[in-house]
Amino acid sequence: MIDRERVVREFCELVSVDSPSYGEREITDVLKRKLREIGFMVTEDGAAAKIGGSAGNICAYLEGERDAEPILFCGHTDTVEPSRGKRAVLHDDGMIMSSGDTVLGGDDLCGVTEILEGVRHLREEGIPHRPVEVVLMAAEEVFGKGAKAYDYENRRFRSKEAYVLDLSGPVGSAALAAPTMIGWEARITGKAAHAGFAPETGVSAISAAARAVASLAPGWIGDDTTMNVGTVRGGEANNIVPERCTVTGEVRSLDHEKALAVIEQIRGTFMEHAGDAEVEFLTDPHLTAYRIPEEHPVVRRFLRACGRLGLPGDTTVTLGGSDNNILLLHGLTGIVLSCGMRAVHSTAEYTCAEDLVKGAGLVAELLKDME
């Protein structure tokens, strides 16, 4: 049985450590110590220098049964803002909430805590288990910057399969597919003029942007793709025809080629409505879509473990990204597991003790499975 009191206490302890993206030094040191106490060999890579952060990615390995293939578990060390001074509030019914003025940090400290406790439980009870790799990535919340900076060439993974604990909802569900995510930016340049004396000599960049934006249709495109216009910035003063305007947005799609096609449609729309203005259109590909088949061993093992634990074993897709999108580009096949975090990226974020217990139990059960 997972130690309920201990897993809740450890979660609340980790939550109390500030760990905003690029500022994970303290939480990284805490987690490295905890992993070593469990018995892991622990190192930290050089991602911090590459991304301009205070800490890199944590890489840990623990021997297990020698005739079994290792499994990798992944979480991330950073949290979104507002996060300074986080404090977990534990209620009598097991609900764990933020104090209301910050996020809780369950994204992703729910997953991190469950990984620690699941492996710790196996070690303390002397239960045979697979070799286990743990990678805790920095700066995941900024489109996986830490995972992108990982030194895959010189720090090769021993595992071929991975479970990333970074999905909202009750423990016992897993996302088998996630989207391509592409940021876009349209930089429109017109011609400045005095708006009172000679407006006819100017070219309004804002007007060109407005025509393009009005022709777009943000929201769902079919049932697997979304497009959004996120910001519009431009103009200098009310008496100047605006020379410059910048519009930004994003596209997400479970179909990579469809995402690229939508980006080209947006580009074409801005070009079409530019009039006498000039348009520079930039894209920033954040993540690449994937879909893991249900018959893959990494999925079948998850379903077996859920069956033994009485968990639902639901499989789904998500339009949110994670480090799993990046790991799949480097030879691992993984799925993203729900870890009990809810209302993430808000000050209403919460989790519950029961999910922390179930999540740790699921980690342990996956490592016990030798098939």
C-alpha cells in the first residue's frame, strides 16, 4: 500500500518551493537529493546554459531486474506564474488547493511526487521491478525548452518506452495523441502620416491587419484543429497614421500536415488584405503531433496496470503539448498519463490525496509488470 500521509506531505513540501520556468534551481537541488536517497544514480545536464535558466534537466537511473527492459518516467520541474510563494492548503476531505493567489503547482508536481513515491514504495518493500530511468525536465511550460536542449547525443536513454506524468484529470487515463503546435506572427508595415493634416498620404498598418483578422475564423477547424489570434499591437499616437502593426496567434492540430496547411492559409490571408502595406510572416514550430496505436506495448502495459488496480484505463487525445512530443523525436515511444492535477494554469488549481496515492500506485504497478 502506498503511504498516503507521506505522499501528501511530500507533495505539499515540493509545492512550497518556488520553481517558475527558468528559475528551477532550488527545486532541482531538492529533487536530486530525494532521488539519491531512493537509490538513483543522478546527474544534471547542461541545458541551463543553453536556455538561459538557473537549472538543467535531472537525469536519474536505478537498476532493477537485469532481464527486463528499463522504462522511463518523465515529469517537469517548472510551474507557470503566478507561482511565487505557493502554499498547499489541505482540507479534511483530502482536497489540496492553492491559497488562491498563486497556482498550486500540481502541474507538474503531482506527477513528480507520484514518480518518487511509486519507486520508493517498491524499494522499501523489496518488490522486484524493472530498471527505471527518471528524467525531470526544466522549462517545460515554455514549449518544452528544457527537453529541446537535452543532450540526446551524449546522454542516450537506456529505455525505449516512456510514461510522461503530465495530464489533467483523474488517475487512470492516458493521452495517446497530442498536437502539432505552431506560433505565427504577422508584421505589417505601412506608411506614417499626420492623421489630421494629410491622412491620405499614409498607409495604415492597423487597417491592413484589421482586414486580415476580420477574414480569419478563430476557433475550431474541423474536430482536430484550432486556430487563434492572440495579440494585436500597433500604432504610436492618435494623430499618426500607424506605420506598424503586429498580430500573433497559434495553430494546433492532431494532424501535422493540416497544421501546416492552416498556417499557409493565414499567411495568404494577410498577404491578400495587405493593400499597399508590406507583410512579413513568421512561424515558430513549437511541437510536432504524434499518435501511439492502442496495440503498442507501452499502451498495453498501461491498460494491464489499470486493470490490476481497478482504475478506468481510459485512452484519449489531447490538444495540449508536453515533453512527450519532444521525446518521440528522439527514439522513445511514450504516452502521457493523468496524474490528478485539475484546473491547471489558474489560481483555482487543485488535486486530491486519493489521486496522489493512485498515481504512485500506478507508477509502481507499471514497473512491476515484466511482460
